[in-house]
Amino acid sequence: MNFEQEIASLKDTLVVMAALERHHAEVQKLQAHELDSMRELMVEMRQGMALHEKRMTHVEQNLEEITDKLNGLINP
């Protein structure tokens, strides 16, 4: 058994493992950033939907008032 070859092989393995760990850490950073972006988008979408629902409620109230007034004019 050649110890120098084994040591060199272990060093190569450690270099590869270190590179993989760096790559994995970078992927995790990108995933965390993407997750944060998606959370922000979800908050914006929920706010937009709440505003939409509020506006639709107002539109429905106006339509009910208009309908009542038209019905009053049509059927005096």
C-alpha cells in the first residue's frame, strides 16, 4: 500500500467535497432568495385580492342602488 498515493487521493477527495459544499451553499442562497421573492409576491397578491374584493363590493352596492332606482322608474 502506497501511503503517499492514498494521502494524495484523500486530498483530491477533500478538494472535490469542498467544491461540492461551496456549490451546495450557493444553491441554498439562491433558493432562499427565490423563496423570499415568492413570499413577497404572495403578500402583494393577497393585498391586491383584498383591494379587488373591496372594489367589487362597492360595484355591487352601486348596481343594487341603480337596479332599485330603475325598478322604481319602470314600476311606479
